[in-house]
Amino acid sequence: MERTIIKVCGGSGCKSQHSKEIFVKLCQLVWKESLPIKVNRTGCQGFCEMGPIVVVEPKGIFYSKVKVDDCEDIINAIKNDSVVERLLFVEHEVKGDFKRTTMKEIDFYKYQTRVLLKRCGIIDPYKIDDYISFDGFKALKKVLSVNSQNIIDVIKDSGLRGRGGAGFPTGLKWQFLKDAKSEEKFIICNADEGDPGSFMDRTIMEGDPFAIIEGMIICAYATGAKKGFIYCRAEYAESLEVLENALSECRKHNFLGINILGSDFSFDIEIKMGAGAFVCGEETALIRSIEGDRGTPAAKPPFPAQKGLWGRPTNINNVKTYAYVPQIITNGVKWFRSFGTEKSPGTAVLCLTGKVNNTGVIEVPMGTSLRDIVFKIGGGIKNDKKFKAVLTGGPSGGCLPKSCLDLGVDYESITQAGSIMGSGGVLVIDEDDSMVDIADFFLDFTISESCGKCTPCREGLKRMKLLIEKIKSGSGSEKDINELVRLGNIIKDSASCGLGQTAPNPVLTAIRYFRSEFEEFINKSNFENGSFKFYKITDKCVGCGLCKKNCPVGAISGDIGQVHIINDEKCIGCGKCYSVCPKSAIIKNKLMDKNGKDKD
Amino acid sequence: MSVYSADTINEIDDLKEILDSAREVSDLIPVLKKVQDRKNYIPKGVVLFLSDKLGIPVSKIYGVITFYNYFNLDKKGRFVIAVCEGTACHIGGSSEILRAVKDVLGIVPGEITNDGKFSLEIVRCLGLCSFGPVMMINENEYTKLNYDKVREILEGFLNGENNN
Amino acid sequence: MVKIKINGADFEVEENITILEACKRCGFEIPTLCSLENIGHKPTACRICVVEVKGARTLLPSCSTPVADGMEIVTNSKRVIDARKLNYQLLMASHVDCISCKKNGDCEFRKVGEMLGIRKREFEPIKEFKIDSSSNAYLRNNNKCILCRRCVEVCEDIMGVSAIGLKGRGFDVKISYPFDYDVVNSGCIECGQCVLNCPTSALFENEELEDVLKVLNDNSKFVVAQTAPAVRVALGEIFGFEPGSLVTGKMIEALRRIGFDMVIDTTLGADFTIMEEGFEFLRRLDSNERLPQFTSCCPGWVNFVEMYYPALIPYLSTTKSPHQILGRLIKNYFLKDDERVKDKEVIVVSIMPCVAKKSEKERDFLSIEGIKDVDFVLTTRELGRLINLSNIVFKDLPDSEFDELGRGSGAGDIFGASGGVMEAALRTAYEISSGNQLSMLEFNQIRGNKRVKEGSIFLKEREIKYLVVSTPKEAKKYIEEVLNGNSPYQFIEVMACPNGCIGGGGQPIPTTESIVKKRMEGLYFSDKSKAIRKSHENPIVKRVYENFLKEPLSEISEKLLHTKYSPRKLYKEK
């Protein structure tokens, strides 16, 4: 009989829900009774929302939202060859049998094609032997006897494109570095994942760190770099720990260091931490940051391959891009091209969030339709609401409406529709969400994350923000919407780096596909009952005077027993009157922020 | 190059180990990070010291510190108490909150307790006017406060109930 | 050479130049606000210089994008113009109040606005900054700042001081002194190179025109103007003269017409500086102490030493700078018993190529019993404004001469160029110590526009090595040598501004390397055309020593012509 293995997810999401304690508890139980069960901790399994996740192999029984107290039941179930019913995952389906016992049966996993994520959630990210037994370092051993140009040719032929967002052909990038003449060359792994609500890179770092390292070693061998850096966000404490361990394991096994595996090739990797600046995901800014300077993007040319870190030729790829490399080398170009489309081969690792039933990190072949992602993997919209849009590419991306649902997820199609692939965030928006608010939210993000160097990004985004505020306040006009489009387009056209060139996307696409929502604010600037700024007292008022007494600025007048009146001039919109009114006679201007805002 | 004040030297002394690890320009950010983690802020003396040691102008280090979200230059406690002084909260009695903080912790806005555990600051409207007076301790919001409630909350912190 | 197309027309240009440069050579002037070719500064921040390049996804900054063979560039499409206009408007959104601006015709920002045909403001300003007027030298008004970062670049890259930098990021980014200190409490040496390169009036000299006008209109005041040598070769530029044109005569006439009671030459003060500094040097040579001696006539340099290298203070010459000496002598000697100043207060106004002199005159040891050596300092640019204000048509002015009691030697003239002080000092020190005449007065090895120059001469039977440096950046290495006790030099001249006073922070805008070179030629020409070219041969100098000062370094000389320096703590507690 196959040995039973309990896999406890140790990704950041599950860890925050005390998966570590679960792991310890399970170990104790197994040890106490000397059971023939192995307890493994794994990296992120992607379905973070359902965490902590525990999978019992070989059957693949999938337990979600596990608590420490559930551990005994899990062990008992194994002993009895049964399952703990209450911990099984329940599919969000209207009819039929919707309880799922194993991972394979769950829609979230069933419709995925896990290539890059194949080891995530399977192996122990702290154990190099796990990786090795799972095809690890096969590719490295293969390349060390091969001419470096051949490796680059394989990558070129595979059509692998940078997974950081821009989609630049990876092989070409490597060729630039190889051809650059310099004593010293560097490669960098960009792990400065900063899009709000995206954590694909983190999943891979915490689930399959050795694949990234192997990819980097192969890149270094092919391009002639002797030193590599992983630039990772300081906030990713777990990732940093996993990577540090992986690096030292690799050094112990001579996958890193001098004369790697007996060849005359030497290479090592160092981790550099970001200090909280989204713009450092831009490669030239990232370089400045490693050098110890402000992360301000520089004009290209010169490209990093010409003049990068400390003025030396440098290649920068995303976490996912490097992680692909070993598999492409091992399995070949044909295999890689069997996934995805002609121009965008391979798979896409995405982070599915928002108003869908199943959220988490997923992987699908490039070209998979948004519909399949949202409705098959995502299990449809939460609470049976209506689908409104998806926002791809995070703060640099755009909102795509229902009419784009059949669009395939690949670089070209998404860009054509006005959005970008970006690093892979997919935010699903339902009928309750205001597109204006969402555009506004992402604009806030890019404004605070702009480096402040170039005029369009620094000043222009702020002006867009002011226009949106004006529209939201009800004092906007059709002209302001057009002005938003004008500003947005010119900012895209004349900003210095990728951040500025994409920052207007959420607003522009929101206007392109949901213009009526903006117009609604304009047409409805005056509320049904006549114009008022924040609050209005209706006829329901019995004249108790409580609102008048509680108003901090003396904006309410009226005699006892009479309907009271709010003076809009004085009102600061604090909402005190609204909350104290015993008769719910006070109504709120719909267009106002949720709690009202004191603007002093 | 620069002449340090007595304060500066004190600030630096207990960071000796961290500062000694600064050897080249690219060590700047990692070292600042360690200082930030230890002190919860970057003392001015550290900036002057690193400027000298690494040969980076003070203005550049200042530029780096103010660029990244991770760093701040003001001394802050482990628990940052932020009291809303928006109009609504002000009239609703935020001064009572400040009085309670002073009575329990002995600090006024802009100050930090001797053990470095709490610091107090005044913030502009938090947008929670309907629930005022309001204060935040780190990420947590405390609403509809009065003198006694604040005392209770702070004493809870002092007794270790809320320390996580 | 590469073939390119600009707006449809074919051109051939050199490889490796930028689109901006290529366009310039082909007759297209692309506006730009942040790049400063002079210093290789191209942060690609303003996005005014963007152009369309066929095949490129977005517009490209022409200041940093190199040309390539077959490149097709469009500089004047609607797409380009719309982007430039919007970006200009966005810059203007954080730039207040053009009408009341002092920058007048010098404002690059306004010139570009003119070029783009900007007629009205699209966005109302929403940022507000406090104006920093803490310094006597210049004001920083961030309400005018368009964040081109030139000042930061100049301060770091040219000056090696790095007193200013960036604070924050995004919309909140601003140019700032560390820890938000104001100018006087920061590490700024007040050289004014940032002022010279600011495209707006975010940085502007602390104007003293109003005060000068007030004393000129006050009958109880006897107002003396003295002019530094570097002014006479630069002032003409403001009025359309070729750079380097020597306009001494017109300048003097203008000052008289403006209403100054007396116009004298700071070169006379320079002659006294040479006598005192030269003797000081000879004395140090004799005792072999405090060598090398550093010159001290540049207030920016003195500030730098006091702030960054206080240990170097003993090596500085204690001699005051020329205009301070002359101001003191005017008040204590030349006009002491003069009938013309009976019952009047003597006011000395120095016309300087410098903004640091504005602060220098306020220093503790540069006034005696409450009376300052110098009362006001105007920059070359301010004099230009004063001339315009007085309805004077400069180019039509006849030539006039300095008042007889205030004329200097040719040695004083060359003070305005880096190397000049050293050359003037050596002319005198050599002749006085050896008793021999120099066969050739020109010390060519320390002339020209290099930042570091050196030479050697035999003085008192030993070989004296001397060094001439401009900018603190270049001086640092030699300072370290001195402090480490392994400097091979005995005499070192340092000027803060590149190429000395002719490149000073108070000079006309623009001041570029090529313009400065012409000003330099003008000064050496002025020296050469003078009959008296050595300080110790100036009859006025001789007379003053005979009748009043006795001899260099005498008790009275020490009292009136020498000063003290003290270390200054940087970033001390507020």
C-alpha cells in the first residue's frame, strides 16, 4: 500500500491562518501513535481563500479551512479510511452534488493546466531533495555540456515571453546580454511583486523556489553572467526565508558557487530587498534601488543589457520567466509550444480575485478565454450577482466588459482591448461595483506610487484624479469626461516609464466601456429631492431636535416639533445627524463617500 | 566630515553592530532597513553617520529614505496612537481622548513613551465622522470613544492583553 | 554618419548624438526644460522635448534618445504638439504667478511657453510651499519649481556639495534640503550655481535693488559703487553684446547716470588683497607653518571649508576678499576726511558676479563697530535690471572712467578668472622676495578653462609648487592631501564656481562653458592693455601703505584687512 502523506500548505495565506500550528499538531499526533503517515509542509497551493489547506495523499483528499482542533479527526479518518465530511470543499453550484472530496474534482483545479505550478503545493519548498526527485536540476545538468548559444536558441525557438507584463521575447533579451562585451555581467530576478491583490510570484517563490534558481543558473551560463540577484519585496517575509534556504541548499549541493557540478562555470545569487516602492518593478528603477539609490526609472536607451547594474550589462526577468526555463530545456520547444497560442506560447499564471466564488492563483494555457477563467475556474460570480467586468493587469491594466469575455488571455488580444496582461492580476467586478470607484481606486494607487520624475505621471495623474473627484461630487460635465480621455491618452503617450504609460488604463477603459456610469454622476448631480450636499432632512422629521443638538458645526436649525433644515454651507458631512436621528428621517446623498468626509 | 552632537552619538552607539555592516554604497538600503526594524524610525544621527562612512551626501540618503515607504524619520512607538482631530471628532471630544492618553501614558502629541512602546500623534479626518471621536492604534480603529473607554483600552495594552 | 528623416526631409548626421542635437544641427529647435547639455544633465523629466519616431510605441524624449540609421523623426505633428502643450500646462499647474515674477526675460519656462503658444492657464495650482528666505544670498520658492532637477545635478555633479536633493515621491516630490532645513541651516555654501541654472525663478538671488534705490534717493547718503572684474566682461551680454565684450567704460557711465556718487574698481581692493595675502604667504614660507596657504577671496569656498573641512581653517589666508577690503578702506581712509561726505553716511555697493558675496558682507568679522565693510551687493544681473529701470540705453552710452582714487592694476583684473589670484599673487610675491623683475608676466600654465591647474616657481631659494582649482568637487582630493600631511603644494587657489568668478552664480543667464571662455579672454585682454599690471606697483597701493597702513600685516592692516573663520556645524538640532 502506498504510504499516506499529509500535505499542509505553508504559503503566506495559509500561514496567516495558523497552518504552522496545524502542521505541528499533525506531526505530534502521528509521532505519538507512531503511525505510518508522513506529514509534509508544502508551498502555496493557490486556493488561498480556502486556507489553511490540508491534502491527504495518495487519494488527494482536499480539506479546506482547517483548524488545529480538526487535526485529530483528520488522523482518525485516515485510520478509518474515511473522510472528514465537514472539512470538504463545497462547490458553489446551484444544483447537483456539490461536495468535493479530492483536489482533482474541484472546478478551481480541474480546469487549470498546472505547468509552472506543477510542484507548488506538492513539494516541500525547504527540501532540495524533493525538488531533485521531481525532475529538479535535470535541465542544468543537461545545459552544462551544451554550447551556450544553443541554449539561447532553444529559448528563442520556444517563443517564451517575459512574464513580468511587457511580454518581451526572453531569448532575445538573453542574446543581448550574451553579445554585450564586458568583463562583468549580471542577471536579476524581478520579484518585486507589488500589484494590489496579486501574488503569483509569491506563490512560486514559496512553492517552488529551486525552479527559479535553476532558471537563473541556466540564464547565467547561457549569457556569461557570474553574479545574480533576486530583488524581492521586504514585505514577503516567508518568500525571503524560503529563498534564503533554497540558495544555501544549492550552494551545499554545488548548484551554485565555484565550478558548478565540476564544470568551469561559476555563479552565485544574492537576495536584495525592496523597501516599499511599486515603481521598483520597472527594471531601470529596480537597478537604481539595488545600487542604493532612489528607485527612479531611467530613460532607455541605454537598455540594461547595454548599461545596467553598476553600469554593467544586465538581464532582468520576472520570477515566472526564470521558473519556466528548466522545464523548456528538459521537455523541449515542441512541448512548450503545445500550450498557448502561436504568438504567446505557454501558460499564464494568474491571480484571480474579486467577486468570483473561487479566488486564488491559477494557471491556464495562454489564449484561454476570460469566460472560462471567470465561470469555470472562478465558479461564477459570488452571490449570483451579474458579471460586469474584469480588470486585468492591476493598476496598469484596464477593465474589460462582458463583450470581451470571449477574449483569449494573451499579450496581443488583451492589449488590443485596451488593457494589458501585466503580471497577471485578474480582478472580477460585479454589478454592485462602481466602475468610477474602481478607476478612482487604482488611480490613487498609481499616484502614490509614481516616482515623481516625469511631468505627465506626476502632475497629470493628479489632475485626472481631481477630474474624477469633480465628477463624483456631481459637479462634473460631459466635458470633464472628455478631458479625462485627453489627459489619459497623452499621459500614456508621453510618460517616461511603464508605470506612467499604463497608469491611465483603468480610467480610460472604464470610460471606453462604461461611459454611462460616469454620465450618471453628471446627470444625477442633483438628488431626487432637490439639490443638497451631504444630508437632507425629509418630511419624516418629527422635530425632536436631537440632530440639531448633535451637529458639531451648528448647521441644523428648526424649532421643536417642526421639520428641521440642514444648512449646506455649514455642513461638513460628518453624518452625526444621520446616526442620531431616531426616525431615520435623514437621507444621505448617494454620491457621497461611505461615511461622509470632513474635508478640513 | 561633519561634527556630531552628543545626541547623535547616543543614537548611533546602540546601533553599532548594524552600522558596522555598511561597507559600500549598495549597503545603504539594507542597513537603513535594519535600523528601521530595530528603532521603528531612522534617527538623524544614523543618516549623518552613514553619509560619512559610505561617502554618500546627506541629501541623497535623505532622498532615499523619503522615497521608500519602508522608512520614516520620526520617532514612533511600537504602538502608534493616532487621534482624529477632524472637526466632528474635535467637537465630539477628542481632547478627552488626548487627556486620557496623557493620564495613562504621560505623553502628549508628538511624544513617545520612555520605553518606546507608545507614541501619540494627531491625524486629520479619518472619514469616520459618524463614529467619532475616533482613534487608531496601529491598524485598528477605535470608535465612539470617551475618557473612560480610552483609559480602558490603553490599560489593556499596558497589561499585555492586546500585545501581539 | 547616419541617414535620418526629420519631418519628411532627409538629413545626414553624426552617429551617437541625440535626436535633440541632430535636430539642432539640421535647423530644428526642439524646446526642452529639464535637460542641460552644459553639464550632461538629461533626466527626461519634463517631457517637453518629446518627438514621434516611426515604429516607437510612445513618444520619445529627444534629449536622451540617440539617432539611428534610417530613423524617421516627426517633431511637429499634432500628436507631438498636443503632448508638449499638455505637459507644459501640467508644469504650469505647479508654477504660480508669472506676472509678478522677477525672472523677466531670463525665464526659460516662459520662453518655452511662448514657443508653444500657451495663452492661458488650464489648471489651477494646488500645491503651496513656504518661500525659504533664510539666506542672504538667494531665495528658494518651490511654488515656481518645475522639478527639472538641474539644481540637484549642478550641486552634486559640478560643485560636489550635494546640499540639495529630492524629498518624497509622486505628486509630493519636491526639491529639499535634508530634513527640511532652511538654506542657512543646511549644507549649502551659497555659490549660486543652482540659481544660475534654474529655468524658472524657483531659485533667485536675494534682490537688494529696492534697498539700493532707497539709498540712492537719500541725500544723507554718499553712495559708492565698486565693480568686480568679472562683471565688466559679462554685463554686455544682457544688452546684446557678444560674450566676453569688455564694457568697463559703459558700465561706469551707467553707474554714474544711475546716481552713484562715486564709481571705483574692486581691482584696487584686489591689489591690497595681493599685498596682504602675498606677504602672509612669504611669512608662512619663512616659518614653514600652515602650508599650503589657501586663498580666501571666494566666499563660497570659505563657506565650504567652514562647513565641511573645519580642520582646514588654519590654512586659509586671513586676508579679506577684495571688495570687503576696498569697502573698509573707502570708509576708514579714502573718504574719511573728504569734504564731499561731510555729514553724510558712506554707503558701499558692490557689483559682483556672485550671490555668496551677499551673505559674505553680513559675516561677523566683516564689520567694525557696527559698520559694515560693504552695505549692499548687487549681482551682474541685478545691475542689468537697475540699468533698465533707470531708462538707460546701454549700447549707446559713452565710455567713462573709474574715479581716480579707485583704480586697480591688471593683476586685479584677472582675479575674475580661475588662476588669476594665484597669478597676481605670484607676480608680486616673486618680485618682492627676489627683488628681480619677472621677464614674463603671463603664467600660462594656470590659465584656461581646466578645473585643476598647477605650476611651480622659485621663491626664496626653494621650489614652490602651486595649484589652482575651481569647484569644491575638484578641491576635495587636494584638501584630503593637506589634512593627511602629504600635500606637495605650498600655495593653493580655490574658487567655488567653475572657472572662477566669470562663471559665478550672479552672472548673466545663460552662463555656459563657451561663454565663460570668452569672458576669460576679455579679462586677460583687460590686464594686458593696462600700464600697471602688478599690485605692488599700483601707485594708490603704495600711497596708502605709506600714509596709512604702514606695511602689509601691520597692526592696522591686520585690524582692517584681515578676518577670522569659524567651524560651522551642519544639520544641528532645530
